[in-house]
Amino acid sequence: MTELAISLDMHSKTPLYEQIYDYIREEIRRRQILPGERLPSSRALSSYLQVSRSTVDLAYEQLVSEGYVESVPYRGYFACEMEELYHIDGMTPARQTVSEEEKPAWRWDFAVSGIALGGFPYNPWKKISREVLNDASPELFRLGDPQGEPGLREAIANYLHHARGVSCTPSQIIVGAGNDYLLMLLTVIFGEKKKIAMENPTYRSAFRCFQSLGHEICPVPMDDAGMERKALEASGAQIAYVMPAHQFPVGTVMPMKRRLSLLAWAAREEGRYLLEDDYDSEFRYKGKPIPALQGFDNAGRVIYLGTFSRAIAPSIRVSYMVLPERLMPLYRQRGRNFSATVSRTDQKILEVFLRDGYFERHLNRMRALYKTKHDLLLRRLRTFQGVCTVSGEHAGVHVLLKLTNGMTGEQAVALAAKAGIRVYGMKEYYIGESQARDDTVLLGYAAMPEEEIPQACEELLKAWTV
């Protein structure tokens, strides 16, 4: 049996299983481990390295899937013959050179998207995945319901009812691979281009999607409560895209009075709808979250949009849309021609994750993690008095810094970049240069390691006060 003298770096950002995988793979590729040599059992290696057995199992599974190692039942793991594997070593240096040239050398990135490192619920996801595949019938690998699997839609409906106050049945829910797909599908359902009002500044991804689909965009200014009602009336829009739970990028939590005002606007004329993007609704750190706008809709005028990308991981790519009953006939007529865009296997895994309480426990863990980062960041930003004021806190995963020392947002971003710190100017989120204000920057904290926040803030303050 081959002895593996692996030295693990417990403080590295590279996961332990990946360090084990990298070491064994390189030993096999350099023929330090010869074909046919037996590797230590996962139990023995985990004991030697003082790591969990699941960590070693994961490394071995990756090696098996890539053909470096063969698993022989009742005997163990054996190194494979490398001549049978296709090599791309000659391409690696060129590829690395390109990526290194394109990637800025950021010391710290206050990214406004992404999730915490290590935040993905790997263990339960792996457990459920195995159970789903072990119990799978051939039916699971056939093309599924275009609307989404009934079990997942039922689990989503239950979650939305209890967590967000959304009133719907599973038959009103459509599952799709990302919000962009669902917005495209909504265009098909309407059957014509619409005049869409968007809060200004707004979520650029949605803006670009609407624009590419040919809709006319009406930028509507915001006040402290959200989209201005009078400006919305004057726009002549048929649909208003709003983010009442935590508006991106401003961070406004829309009060009840403004929500009811928008519902009244939608109900006043036939053909008007509110498209509610329930952005960052899962993360609120002070008081109870206000239920979704859809739950107060008695006229069937709210189209509700949600995603699991923010709460679980961006790569999950599972979003959902709740249509009012009045739009369901149009969906059945025009939308069901599109096949399902999320695999039935992934849908089943997510169904169990929701149904059996894993998602609730994951959310509680992530809320606690993000609240700790949120509170730490706010404490550090107290030293920025005279430079900026803070807003947009207590919800979501980013805060806003309104500059008070005469700097523009563009200057603040440039000075931070010189220090190797990436922050984000509010100006880039406006529709139309004439309306853009350049006095605010955004700092995200979800993907920033907690231990790096103090030094990153200290260096940012230095950059802005030189």
C-alpha cells in the first residue's frame, strides 16, 4: 500500500478535500504513484491526516470520476494507468497566462454578489443526492414537466406561504433555470412587448434582460420609500418591476403604505401588473421581515419572482415565478411549449432539501454568519466619520456609503483600486447618465472572509483620507 505524506494547510482558502485531491493527482501524473498501486483506505487516510472521513471520500470520488483512481469493491482504491488518460498539460501555461493577465490583483473585494466561502451546504446536499440517485427510477431521467416537477412546486409553495406570506397553489408556480429564463418566458406569455417601469437606480441584470427582449424601459426615480408613485403614473408603463424586500442597489425596504399604493396603481387599469423580485428577502437582521407584496394582492396583479441562487449558491440556477391565476391560461397556451430547463434530478434534490427542513437550517446558519459580518463591518465603518455615512444596513448582504468629504463615487472607486481594494460605484446602476448620482459606493460582505474585514476597512479608510 502506498504511503501518502500529504501536508495540509488548515488556513488555506483551498478546501481540504481539494488539497488531498491535488496531491494524489500530481503524484499519479508524475508517476510517483505507479499504476496499480493501492492507496490508503479513506478511514486510514482520514485518521492519519486528522480530517473527517467525508473529506477524504470527496477527494477520492473526484479522482475516480476523472479517471486517476479506480475503486475496486471490497479491495479499495488503485491508481490507474496514465497512458489511457488524455493530457492537456501543454495548454495549461497559456491558459493560466491569459487568466492572470485578465484578473486584477485585488487584495480585497467587497463584492456585492456571491456567497460566503464554505457557505454551500455540502454535506446535506451530498447526502440527499446519493439518496435520490440510489432510489431513482428510470422515470427520473426522462424529460419532466415544463412547469417544474409537482413535488418541488409543492415544496416551494409551502415555503413561500410560511416564510414570505405568499398566497399561491403549486399550479401557479413555474420553475426555471435562472431569472433571465423566467423573464423571457414571461415575454412569451404576454405575447407582446410591454412598457416596463424600473426603479432608478436598478438591478442591471434585469434591465439588460428586458432591454434585449425588446421591451420599452421607463426609468422611475426613487424616494425614501421606493418607486415614486406619481412618476410611475406619468410613465404610462403597463408593468412595474419592483424589489420591495430589499431594493438593489439602494437597500430600501419598501414600507406598507407604498406597497398598498402600488397595488392600487396596478388594480386601476386592466393589463397592469407588478413584477415583484423578492431580492435578498431571506436576509434581515433587525425586526421581522415584511411579508411579500404578493400576499396583499387581492386583484391578481402581482407576478412574484424568487431564486435559490442567493441563499444556496449562484451555480444552483433554480428560480421560480408565481403567476396570478388570470395569467395561467396564457401560460398553458403559449408557455408550455418550452421544455423544462432544470434537470429532474436537481429538482428532486432541491425538493427534499426544502421539504425535510435542510433549507430552513441552512438559512438560519447563513443568517447568523452574515449578521456577524454585517455587525463587524458596521463597527469598523464607525471610524469613517467625516468621510461617509452608512445606509442600507440591517438587510441583504451589502451596505451603502454616501461620501461626505467631497469625493465622487468614481474617485472613491479609483483610490480604493490603487490600494488593491475593489468597491462598487452607485453610478453604474443608473439607467441614463443624466439621472445618475455619483456620491455613493457599495460594499458587499457575503463573500468577504470575516477575519479580513477589519484590515480591509482600515486600508480603505487610509486610501480615502490620504
